[in-house]
Amino acid sequence: SGMGVQHQQASIAQEEMPHRPSQTKGLNQTQSVINSLFSGALSGAVAKTAVAPLDRTKIIFQGRFEAYKLIYRTYLKDGFFSLWRGNSATMVRVIPYASIQFCAHEQYKRLLGTHYGFQEKVLPPFPRLVAGALAGTTAAMLTYPLDMVRARMAVTPKEMYSNIVHVFMRISREEGLKTLYRGFAPSILGVMSYAGLSFFTYETLKKVHAEHSGRLQPYSYERFVFGACAGLIGQSSSYPLDVVRRRMQTAGVTGHTYSTILGTIKEIVAEEGVIRGLYKGLSMNWVKGPIAVGISFTTFDLTQILLRKLHQMRHTDQEHR
């Protein structure tokens, strides 16, 4: 998501530092990878913690457990912070996921930019979509088992799985390691459409905004709105696959046997209908998703800009000495 930012920052950097020895190029590449990993990690953590209580309810919704008054009952029974139960597990998954996704996105943009001869500029529409889809896929492939574990922890009582390591051990012992990748196919398809469309929408809105307003950098609240639109579009496109994936992941606990994507879709539609089945809990997601993506993209961009400024300040400081 730092695409617009990246090329704006690059042009600013060029104006400020016209003569730069070529050896810093390598350092800058590493620097930018570290920057985007860190910014990505932070953006994921901030966004997810903000919407954690809504998230917890959403998984229970999709798992078809009665969710009326659920937040309130949980609050009364287990206290306020229980609404963040599983948030540490979420962090363990989301921090690597977000950092890999954002960092990969920056790298794919760079690669595609070189390939299309569009260095330091916003990519054309198709590669813009591809960069997002590839970034999401890369992150999902590397962190999938963590997601599986989180889904299990959210729908089971505390006694069954006490902590992350316990869940990993128990699943691999009782159900086999293959289980950790159950629901992987719908997950990848969902992630490709979700990440592709949300990165694409965000980049496009920033580009259009820059062209119309003449301001290179949108204000923070504008970034948030662009991110929210991106989340809305990405979410709606991939939601049914998200439901399918959750059903396949929690199949062991809920007594269903969902094995293939099409089989699962057929069964859900037959039992509950298209809207009630495949879009169950979406209303909650229309609130949660856009807020999370808005916070996430905004945090990423602003952290990136801050880190670059600090880096430039250090640079000029050294040059002046």
C-alpha cells in the first residue's frame, strides 16, 4: 500500500539529495525492506487490536453458533477484557502476516515497475492488481497454519485448547499435520481477490486524489477513507470464500465433514441458502473490515513516511558533520 507514498517520497528524496553515491543504493534497498516489514507489522497490530472484539464475534457468527447478545453475555460472564480473548493469538498471526504482505507488496511493485518500465511511478491497472494479489498470496502461504489455529481457539472453550503451542500439538497429534492446511485452497483464492482488490482500490484512490487535488500526500483522514473503501470492496469480493474456509477449518469441532470448496458451498447453500449461508455475518464485517483496513493502510503509510524522514535526517546530519 505504500505505492503512491513510495514514488512521492522518491521524488522528494531526489530533490533533496541530488548527489548520492551509488553504494548507498544497496543499503537503501535493505533499509526499505526493513522499513516496510516494520511498518507492516505495526499496521497489522494496531488495526487488529482495534477491532478485536468485533472479530471474535464474527468468527462465532460464521461458525453458526447463536450470536445474539453474545458480546454482552461474554462481557457479563468473563469481564471486559475477555472480548480480546484470542487477541494474542491474533497478534502472533497478524504481525508476520501484515509485515510479509506489505513488504512483499512493495517488492512486487518494484519488480513489476522494472518489468513495465514504470519505476517510481504508480503502476498501470493490471500490474497494480497483480502486485496486491501476489502480496496476499505470499503472506497467506507463509502464515496459514497460524490462522487455522486462531479459528480453532475462537470457537472452542478455554479448557479444550489452552494456548497456541497446545493447539498446534493437539491438532497435529489427533488430526495430523495436513489439518493445519485444511481450507488452504479457498483461503488462497479469497486472499488473492481480497488483497488484489484492496491494494488496487487504495492505490487507485490515492492516484486519482493526487491528480485532482494537486497534493502529493493525502491527509491522514483521507488515507483512512481510501483504506475503508478498499476494505469494503476487497471484503465483499472474498467473503463467501472466507465463510467456506472457516467451515473447513472448524469442521473437526462442529461435526461436519467439508472436504472440497464446491462441496462445502453446495452444502452451505442447500442447508441455509445463498445469502444466509455464504454471507452470514457480513453485516458485522461491513463495519469491521473497512475500519481495520483503513487503520492498517493509514498506519503503514504514515510509519513508512516517518521512518524515511528519520533516515533522511540521519543522512543530512552525517553529511553536515
